[in-house]
Amino acid sequence: MEKQQEMKKFTTTQLLNFCLGFFGLQFAWQMRIILSGPVTEGLGADPLLFGLIWLAGPVTGMLVQPIIGAMSDTTETRFGRRRPYLLFGALLAAVALWLFPQSGNIAENLSNLLNTNLPSYTGLLIAAIMIWVIDACVNAAQGPYRALIPDNVPAEQHAIANSYLSFAIGLGSVIAAGTAPFLNFAFDYQMSINAQFIMAALAFSLAMIWTCITTKERKFNTSEIQSQEKRPSFIDNLKEFFNASPDVFKICIMQFFTWLGVMSLMIFFTQFAVHNVFGVPNTTSMTEIEKAVYSQATIDATNYASVGFAIFNLICFLISIPIGVLSSKFGNKKVHIVALVIMALTFFGLAATTEKTEVLFFIAIAGIGWASILALPFAMLSEHIKPGSEGAIMGIFNIFIAGPQILVCTVMANFIDKCVINLDNGLTNHHWEYSFLIGGVLILIAAASALFISEKTEH
């Protein structure tokens, strides 16, 4: 209680400034979500291989976030506990973001430099490595960033502080997803994929540098520093995490099913837009001449997917602060359950249509659930965090976000890979919409599991 009493309430201006770095982080992550599919498919990745490349996010999330989170709990530097990890993650990710869309060119230049013919998959291998670096760095920054809230923000502001992070995630995603379509619509200028990734690299690095400069980490008093010298190990934190309260395990179950469903949208929506909404056949086995026939449709579909993600995150952006206000009045659990049910229904809508306006409508309404997912589970968990272990606990909690993604990247990607549509012209396509149908059911299960969670403060 002594720690909490020392903390001063954040003003609105301070909360907005605090979340700026997360804006840059999400800007980069959103660009990776939207454009990794077209880049890797152009280098020869089929649905299953695309899913395996996507494993970078969850695997690094399960490994990097708990380790970096725990390390940031014990780091003592003149620059603070969390800030070194935020800065290093952002700068390294910026380099990988710049290199990723140039993977094919890098492979070709390597071949020329070595004066030998490298394997045809070299470009795809380089792209996969860059994705793994990007995702590892995002996770290295994300855990310590989340831990700054219980570090520095009073307990009564945890929900609203997490809502401000949702606000930043929504705004960053909207701008990242909407820039290229806007320039195309307003000025008839098609921004290249290379340019979009350079933009993401600058946004991530500059926003995080600003956060590291302007956000002061709370200094610990003598007794707290002494207690840090006896910090528990990661295994001890893991045991304490699950022994803290029966509701911690229930929150984790809710997160597990939630993220199984959410990633069904995140991973596959762009491919759904390209192949189902715009009718572009599977291009992995096409010649360059055949791909050229569908190049404009692919560009249009990618812009359309960007618009979809922009609207999805715009709703998240608009609803994030009201979500925090409503949760303060009615309780985190009740608001979150309603938001999850709404999201599940929109997934069923997406699975049932390929009409462009209807698809945009359903993904827009799904943003209500996204705003809640990004804030309220963390607010629920904050009630059970022991002071001094914030980074480690947030890292452990991330296992129940990253773990489900592994199943989506493997099991669901393999399922879609086998659900082939044979077209009249001898080409093929896939039932990408099946991911939304399955995802909607999983999110409903998450909403049902949330009914069994008890909050410390009932409304």
C-alpha cells in the first residue's frame, strides 16, 4: 500500500504522452500484419508456410516477453528499469522493418556477390528471419511497456491507463493502415510496400525515443531496492502467478480462447480480402507473367484490406476511452463479456459474405471487441499483481496470448491449406473464410468463460 500511496494520479495530458510509444509500436505491428502476407506469398509462401512464418510472433512472445519482463524487473540503470528495453527493441525492429520487404532483392544481391545461384527459397528465408526479428523486438518492448502501468500509475487508474494504450493502439493502427489507401484515393499515388515499411520503422523508433525521453520512471525507496535484491526466480513468479487467486487462472483461460479467435482475423484477413473478396487465385505456383495478370487486383485488394484494418482500429480508437469509463461504472467483466459477444457475431458475418461493403461493416463493428481485449483483461489481472513483479507477471500472462497464436499459425493454417477450391481455369483458391467461422465460436467460448471470473470490486 505504501507504494500505491506514493503515486500521483496521471493527468489526461500525461496519459496521452505516456501512450505515444505504444502508438509507434502498434504502427509497426499493424504494417507487419497487413503486408506480410503479400510479401511472403510473392516469395512463394503457401497458406501453411505463411502460417509457420507467423509463428514468429507467438514463439517470441512466449520466450521473449517473460524473460525480458523479468529482466526489466531487476534492471537498475541511470536510464531506468524499463526504458533500455523499450529503446533497444524499437531501434533493432526499425532496421528489420526496413529490410523485410527487400528480402528478394537482398537474396539476389547475395547471389551476385557470391557469384553463385542460391536456392530459390533464399528470399523467403530472409523475409522469415526479418519477421522473427521484428516480432522479437516488439515483444521485447511490449512487456516492459505494459509493466510501466503498475510501476507508475495508481491502482485506481489501471483500467483507464490500459484504455489509453488501447487508444494508442487504435490510432497507430488507423494511421498505419489508412495512409496508403488515403494517398491512393486523394492523390492517385500508390505508396510502395517498401515505403510503407520505412514509414513504420520511423514511427516505431521516433515514438519510442520520445517516450524514453519524456516518461520518468518512478524511483524506488531504500526498502523497495533492498526487497528487489531478493526477487523470486521466474519459476517462483510462475508459481505465485497461478497461486495468487483462482481468478487468475480463469482470466488466463478467457485470454487463451480470446486470442485463438482474434488471431484468426489478424493473420488471415488480408489473404481473405485478396483471394475471396477480390477473387485472386492462389499465386504461389504462378509464373511471373501469370502473376502480372493479377497484380492490379492484388494491389487493390491489399489497399482494401488496409481500409478494413483502418476502420477496425478506428472503432477501437473511438471506443477505447468509453470502454474504460463504462468498466469503471459497471465492472470490467460485464463490459468485456458484451464486447466479446459483439465481436463473435461480426466474425460469423464475415464468414457469410464476400460483398465488399458488408465485409467492411462487420470488421468495423469487431473493433468494439478489440478495444476491450486490449484493455480490460490487463485491468482484471492488475488486481492480482504483487508489487515488484510487474514485468515478470505481464510476461507470463503473455503466454496465454502467444500460445493460442501458435495453434492458429499451425493447426488452422494447415486446415485452410487443405480446404482447396478448384477453379474452372485450372487454378486454385482456399476457403480463408473458415478462419472467421471457427474464430467466432472460440470468442463465444471466451465470453462464456469470463462469466466465472470474480472481480475484487463488484459493481
